[in-house]
Amino acid sequence: MDKKKAAAATMAGMIAASGAAIDGAFDSPSDILRNDQPEPVVQPAAIDDGSTDTGDQDQEKSKKSGAKQGTLQEKILELPLAVRVIFVVPLWAIGHVAVMGGELLFTALSPLLDGFLSFLTLALIMFIVFVLGVKLMFPDIPLRRIINRHTIKGVLIAAAVVFAADFVLPLAWPEYTRWKFVGLGAMSLLAVGGLALRFGHKEEKRRAREAEAEIARREAEEGELLYVSSMGQSFTMKRPKK
């Protein structure tokens, strides 16, 4: 069943593409049904003067000239009138509808596409600033620890909030449009700063845990033992050397 659907979709795509090509070659069905025939392309005969290179060049030039003149429009007009009426005109209609529908869809979605691109640009700038800020706080931290799905998700959420606020604020405060770039920059810096501080707090806690684990490991290697008495008191003592 899936193969049939895929074949049907492929066939529909081929028909739409063919119709779009025919629509680009003809402005109206009347141009397809006109009876004038294109003049045949006369290719000059190659003269063999004993030079193989010259003959090959002439043949290549003749082929290129014939390919340029044999356009899609000329090829279609060479078809019988009945074939053009039965097959070419319906294909032109399908292609014309597809092209017009694509133009209308693009016109309708153009504001959404512009907004989406603006959001992606804002998110990218905020993420770059976030990475630079974290590197300033922790110069020795590797990038793979900064760039992960959690930080990307956090920056996207923050960018969405900033983008929504930038869209809503002019409706509630008309004077915001005068300070749009300042406001957008300030909100972005606050959001990125909050993310960077949160990341830094987690990184400090992680490093503290690693330091405690390292101290415990070294104490164990040096022979220090930790004891807990029945009263709940803890103390350490050196392991006797043999």
C-alpha cells in the first residue's frame, strides 16, 4: 500500500513539474494550439579537410547550436494538433494552477517565514553570546560541555520569550518602537545572563562534587580510614604501616 502511495505521489509530482515547465513555455492555451510550425533547424555539414580536431570542433558547435534552437516550445509545436489538445493543454492547466497556487502560498507564508528567520537569527546570536559568557567564567571548560541539548533548549525557550515580548510590547506601549533595538538587546542580555549564571551555578556544584570525590580518593590511597562511632561521631585514623 505504501509503495502504491509513493508511486502515485511520484507520478503526481512528475505531472505537476511537466505542467509547470509547459506553463513557463506558453502564456496561454491559444499559444499551444496555434498552427504555425517552427522552421526546421538546418545544421551545416562538416567538411573533412584532413584535420580531426577542426572536424570535432565543428560537430560540437553544430550540436550546441541545435540544442539551443530546439527549445521546449518548438518541440511541442511540432506535435500534432490532436496531441496538443488532448495532452499538452491539460498539462498546461495543471501546471498553471500549481504555479499560481505556489505563488499564493508563498505570498501568504512570506510574513511567517520572515518571522521564523528573525527568530532563528535572534536565537543564534543569543546562543553565541551565551557560549562566550560561559567561556569567560570558565575558560578551561570544553565546548562540548557547553553545547548540548539542554543549553540549546534553554536558549531557544529564552529566545522565544524575548521574541514574543518584542512582538507584544509595541501593542501595549507604542513608544517601544522608538527603542526597539535597545529593548530587544536589553531583554536578550538579561535572558542570556540568567542562563549563563544558572549554568555557572551548576558547573560550580559539579566541580565541588568532583573535588570532594578526588579528596576521598586520595585519602583512601594514603591509608586514611573514616570511622563512625556509636554516638554518631566521625573520625579518621591512619592505617598502620606494615
